[in-house]
Amino acid sequence: MEKNLIKDSKELANRIIKNEYRKALGKYYLLWSTYSIILFVVYGLLYILNYSSIYGAIIQAFLSIVYIFFTAQFFTRASAASKRYSEVFKLYNSYIRFIYKITFMGFILGSALFYLGYLKNSFLITLIGVLIFVTSIDINLILTYPIAGGIKTYDIIAIVTFSAMMLLYILTIFYIFEITFLTFTLSWIYAGYRSLMEVIEGE
């Protein structure tokens, strides 16, 4: 009787943690699907109005800070829920800490090198920054999926379109980039929708 109760409690804790992380992923997908759209509009307007692209870089930096803040909020809430249960059942503790260490270091380093390369007009530094940035995001997502109930087909599409869009952007292959830009936006909106629906249907 007691063993069954403990087993049921652990299963409930796992389900709650899974739903919290899948919900965080859904919000994350939907939030960042709008990022590239906003930048596309901003840089388009700057080009039409003949303003310096430095204004675009400033807006992009500000927008990045805002988006990172909301992203941190999403996953902090999920982490708080998992911590509450992992203290009792020892679920995912070291795993979650590892994820955030990898993400934080890679994201900061990649972003710093990206903007440094942009300011110095260095293709090599910018490329290295983008590669580190993309790799850190991809690793973070891949490590998060098991907590969120496993990787789904739309998760794979989201990673592939994100990675392709970033690399094609830095390589300035614009005609293909426009296609991947649209594919990225639509796939991340779809992934966000499916993630949230999965949580709703599972409750």
C-alpha cells in the first residue's frame, strides 16, 4: 500500500514537471517566433527611411534583453516546480543545474562574440559567435526535451529551422534565408501551439 502510494506520488510529480517544462517550451517557441518578424520589419523600415543600421543593432540588443527576460521567467517557473518536487523525490536536480550552466555560458559567449564581430566587421568572429550561440541553444533544447516528455517531431523541425536560419543569415545566402526565415517562424508557432495543446489535453 505504502509502496503504491510512493509510486503514484512519483508519477504525479513527473507529470507535473513534464507539463511545466512543456508549457515553458510552448511559450518559448511562440515568443521567439515573433523575434525575427520584428527585426525584419525594423531593418526594413530603417532601410526605407535611410537610417544607419547601427540603430537596428541597438533595437536588436534591447529586444534581445526583453526576450531573454521573458524566457528566463518561463523556465524559472518550470524550474521552481521541479525543484519543489525534486527535493522530495530527487528528480532532475543535477540535470537541471547542468542545463542552465551550459545554456548560460554558451548563450552569453556566443552573443558577445556575435556583437563583437558585428562592431569590428569581422566575419570570422561573427561566425564563431553564431556557431556557439546556435549550439548552446540546440543543446539546451535537446537536454530539456526529456524533462518535457520527450522530443516530438515538431521539436526536431524547430531545431533544424532555427539552426538553418541562423547559419544562412550569417553566410548571407539571402534567397534561401528568406525561405528558412518563413519556415522557422511558422514551425516555431506550430511547435508552440502543439506544446501548449499537449499540456491542456494532458490536464
